[in-house]
Amino acid sequence: MAFKGCGKLDTLKELYDELDNGMKAFITESISSNGPVSCLFRLLMVVRKGNPLPTCLCQILLEKYQIKVECLDFFFLVNDICMNIMLEDVLFLTGLPIDGKPIIPAFSRDEDAFSIFESNAKTLSLGELKRIACGQGPQNHKIYVVLLFIINCIIVPSGDGHLCHPTYVQFIKELNDVNGYAWGAALLSFLYHGMKKYRKG
């Protein structure tokens, strides 16, 4: 579970590499001007360099990870010192906001989520989304796709590597609100969940 984000960094880099120059310029401008979706776009600057975390490093870190299930305590144990990743670490390492509106879906299944692409589809694969991002369609559709890729590949990577989950569309529909969500807290929560599941397994 905890390795899923590592594998998806390449997927996100491939999307970025295939975007047209206009979209890349928009992303760069949004970041430099601290635009409405800049907090998520900044994560692209990490993956575009093509330095994904090696799985072996994650394996070594997770071997140091301990869980005391009886008290719901979990931490890295290094030389008898208990350490953990905290919200401040996420803020400094990713730049993602750690306070703001919580990423708690008002509904988990939205039959009309992909209407933002003028589509009646109930689910869309990452391949179908990539065609939207790299096609000749409206720029706002491309923005939505890039945001969904970032969420699905970094914030909440899932075991279903080929489908985009419509659950998180509700948090990007209003582009002006995107920077107001606590994406860093969501990332940390999902990371804890993944590490605990890995160790219990």
C-alpha cells in the first residue's frame, strides 16, 4: 500500500511530459503567481525532473516502522528513538497546505462527477484522462485532468492503478477553492493509513 505513490510518480511525469507547451506555460505561470491551483501544481516540479523514490528506499524505511496496535501508536524506531512524520514535515517537504477545509468527501459516489468534462461516464481510466489533457479540448478540462492525476498519483494513490476515482472531483470543481483545502493533511493521513496497512499485512 505505501509503495503505490512511488509507482505513480512515473505516471504523473509521463502526463506532464506529454502536455502541450501552452498548458505547461499555464502551470508555470500559476505557480509563479500563486494562482488558484498552485499548491497542487507545485508537486509537478518535483516529478518533472524524473527522480522518483526508489522502492528499495521505501522498503528500508518501512522496515523501521513500528505499530503498537493496542494504543493506536505508530512510529519509526531508529536507534531506540521514536520518530514520526508530522504535518510540519509535509508542509516543508511538499509545500501543501496543512490547514484549511478538510478533504472529507460529502459523498463517495458521484454519478455525475465527470460532467466537468462534458462526459456521462461513471468512471474514467487514467488513459482516457490523459487523452483529454493532451487533446485539443478546452483548457479548463486539461486543468481538471492534471489536478486529478496529482490527487490520484500523490495525495491518495490507490491500488487501482488504471482508474480515476470520481470521489475527489468535488474538491476541484471550483478552481478558486482548491488552494483552500488541507491537501497536506490528507496526504499525511493517507500515508499513515498505507504504512499501518503495510505493517499489519
